[in-house]
Amino acid sequence: NAGVTQTPKFQVLKTGQSMTLQCAQDMNHNSMYWYRQDPGMGLRLIYYSASEGTTDKGEVPNGYNVSRLNKREFSLRLESAAPSQTSVYFCASTFDFTGNQPQHFGDGTRLSIL
Amino acid sequence: GDSVTQMEGPVTLSEEAFLTINCTYTATGYPSLFWYVQYPGEGLQLLLKATKADDKGSNKGFEATYRKETTSFHLEKGSVQVSDSAVYFCALSDRPGSGNTGKLIFGQGTTLQVKP
């Protein structure tokens, strides 16, 4: 089925470890996003890529880096994990950057940092 | 900056009751407005959208009308079912240009529990 695929679905890390969250979409979308979801705070934008070859910071970028590997793939990297980064991470994509098109979401990565 | 405010939950209703979840927004310009739904253990799914003032979005018995005068986009359903139990998010998306970037800004989410 077409959609947004995130890997892994669950991960437990120790403080200071690094890891990369993977995201791929097969809908030929141009724009991709990474959000984190914390209780009572909705979703907050970490980084986004308006089109292949561009990336920009969102609301909460500190402690994260991203790579738009190609049109399909957009990865999120935690270089030195901290307990404050325990969260559920969602990747999303949309066809264009006009603001009229809905975003399509993956099922999330549940990340715990001890 | 732009923001979205939703009524706090959880909202608990009996099956076949009428549902309203309030959503108000603050934005410069003319944003598009969305309602997303999140079922347990899943990502967000688009429920409905409206792209200009007075537009009514509808899907699966849910409706919301874009009210520019009151800066609101309240979600309604005439008769809820147990299967509607989920978390509902209101969101806005600015149009790119004039300092906006077309990103989604979410409310904090409202949990709906429907009992048989």
C-alpha cells in the first residue's frame, strides 16, 4: 500500500547514544516533515524539507539533524541522545508546499532514552 | 506567531450523542484548516479540511465550517459511535510567502471516548 513508512517502530537508547530514524514515502511527494509528539503538546515540527535538496529548521530542532537523501527518503538523526528526547516521532509528506494539501503521516517511532 | 487552541479533554460521550470539539486559531493571512484523527498506536489521518472562509469540510459524518469572523473551525458529528474513540487534532497551514512557510501548526489534541 502506498504511504509513509517509518523504521524502526520502537527503540530504546541509553543517554549519549546516537541513532537515525528512517522515513520513506512512495507517493511522489515533494515536501517531507519530522514531528515529535509529547503528551498534552500536540505535534511539534522538528525539521522539514520543502523539496529535494533543501532542509530547514522547525520549532524544536536542537539536538537533531536531518538528511533528505532523495525525493523518497528523509532521515532524522540524534547525535547524542538525551532523556528529553523521549517521545513519539512522526514523519509526514505532502505533494507541495502551498499549504492547501494535507500531510500524510507514518505510524510513528516510539523512542525511549534512559 | 500562529497558533491553534482546542478544548481540553478527555471528552466522554455515550453512543449516538452529539459531538462538538471546539477549535480556534490565530494566524496572519488566510490559512487552510484541517482536522486530523489519531487512533491508538497509529499515525495521524486527515479527517477533513477547508481552504477558505465559509468552506465546510465533511467526511464520515463529521463536519467543520471555516469561520473567519470568529477564527474558529469547530468539529461536529450528529451521532458518535464507539469506533470514533480517538484523539482529534485541529491544525492550520499558512500559505507560503510573506514570511510564512506552509507548515502545519497543531492544537494540543482532544481525546474522545465513546461508551456503548
